[in-house]
Amino acid sequence: MFRKILHGLAVLAAPMAISMASSAAAQSTLEMVKQRGTLNCGINGQLRGFSWQSEPVGWAGFDVDLCKAVAAATLGDATKVTYTPLTAQQRFKELADGRIDLLVRNSTVTLRRLADGVEAVSVNFYDGQAFVVPNKLAIQNLSQVSGGKVCTVRGTTHEDNATAWFRARRNRIDLVSFDTNDAMLDAFFASRCMAATLDASALASALIVRNKTADYSILPQMISREPLGPYVRRGDDQWANIVRWTFQAMLAAEDLDLRRDNVQSERRSNDPDVRHLLGVTPGNGKALGLDEDWAFNVILQVGNYGESFERHLGARSMLKLARGQNALWRDGGLMYPLPMR
Ligand SMILES: N[C@@H](CCC(=O)N[C@@H](CS)C(=O)NCC(=O)O)C(=O)O
């Protein structure tokens, strides 16, 4: 009898032991980042304005700022980031396999990507797919590209979008796909294609970096919506929330006019929204598993959304992109900060 009970216990105990071992091994992403002391962030690396490396600045850009912001929120230090440049094709596998904690790589939020097991937590840039053509071809609108060769990057949303757009108009194009942006642009500027297609922001960046604005034009027609945003691995809700609310803190800071140069003194503000955001009124930090000054660190070290946009993409940058759809909702854009309560 006793042996029977013992046996029964052993049968029960075995799965318990396995599940305890696996829960001890399954550290949360926040714990891993803290233990490592650095955030592993996957970026593009070839896209001036979004993620780009230069001396003596190091990595800089609008996407890089979001990596820095998450490091400031979680580690209190925006410089504690290890950047990994990834191709379009590699990016989601690197995230799913745990080699990066966060992917901020001009990545469109789509149904298939989410259904495939990664999680998009925000839209940090509303974009659309555009086409660039050489001025010498005198192309005025996109249908004139029908039947021609179009250069594109493998593993992007652009291949399907472009094929579908022409097919819907009973036309076709000859897609020529490359693994990297640089290889694609080299081919396009060497006249191997009639047009090249990318996110409009990426096209603007490429023309400026390669000094081609005089001889090439971006056609005004956009064929898709490309809501770009940060991705995290599925299955760690706390981490998803940390990234989501770090981005929201940057938007809320713009709305409340909290900037790098005034956030210190604004800690004495009487505005309840400011006090909640900066952790003077505690609670948000605890809810996310972070120090109460997490958002204060983001704003002090990286700045608000508008500051980041202007620095890397807007008036104060080489790209000189208009805020457009990326303006705050009260200025007619789509950026709508959620309540930080
Ligand atoms: N937003 C699109 C496109 C993203 C993308 O990868 N774009 C190309 C053109 S800018 C790129 O970044 N290429 C760089 C590379 O793969 O090396 C997507 O998520 O699929």
C-alpha cells in the first residue's frame, strides 16, 4: 500500500520537477536584460535617419532612439545597447530565436507576421510604399512602369504589394529582388531596373545618401500603408508592455511638452499627468516592474517623440521629412498617446 502511494507520488512529482526546472530556466526578458546589463536590439543599419553608424557619433537614428529609450527605461542608461544590423529576411527569426530582445527595423505590422509568432507593440512611423524612377525616362505615374523591371528587397512587404498592385490593374512587372538595400540600389542606379520600390522614407533616405536627388524622382503615388513599428517575441507580456509604454511615454512627453532640456525642472510640476508620467506620483513603474523614474530617464536621455523625429528625420536632419501622418493627433496626424495611468 505504502509503496503504491510512493509510486503515485513519484508519478506526480516527475512532471512537477520538470515544470519547476523549466520555469526556473525561463527567465523573463527584463531579467535577462538586467543580468546582461545591455539590451540586444536588432536594427537595419543601412538606413540613414533610422539606423546608421558614423564616427564619432556611433549608432544614431529614429529607430536607434527607440532602442536607447528601452535601455533608459529598463537599465537607466540609454547607452547600454548592443546593436545587431539585420537583413529583411533574417530579422524575425533572430527575434524568435532570442538573439535580440527587441527589433526596431522599419518593419511593417502585418497579419502574417503576427500570426507567425512575433508581437508588434506600437507603430512608431506611418509610411507607405513608393517608387523611384530616373528623370530621363520622363515617367509621370506608376502605370507607366507596367511591363518594366522593378528592383526590390527580398523578404519585405514590397514584393507582394507591387505584384498585387499591377495585377489588380491587369498589368505585370518583372520583379528583380536583392538581399540587401545596398545591392538593390547599386543595381537600380546602374540602370538594371526601370524603377525601384521601397518604403517612401527609405527612398528619401537613399536618394540623399547617394546624392541622387537631381536625377531621380519619387512618384507621388503610394501603393500601400506601411505602419512601421517595434517587434518583440511572443509570450512575455511584461516585456511587450515595457516596449509599448516606453514608446507611449515619448508620445505623451511631446503632448505634455516635456523635453530633454526641461524634464528635470518639470519634476516640480503640479500637473497630475506630468507627475504620473515622471513617476513623482508613483505607480506606473511598479505596474511595469521598472523603477518609478523609467519614463523620466527616457525623456532626459533620449527626448520626446517630436524631438527624436526632428533630430533624425525632420527639419533638423538631412532628410527633411514633414511630420505628416506622424504628427500628434491634435495637429492632424495619427500619433495618439494613450493614457499613462
Ligand atoms: N517595411 C517593409 C520594408 C522593410 C525593409 O526591409 N526595407 C528595405 C529597404 S529600406 C531594407 O530595409 N533593406 C535593408 C536591408 O535589407 O539590408 C517591411 O517591413 O517589410
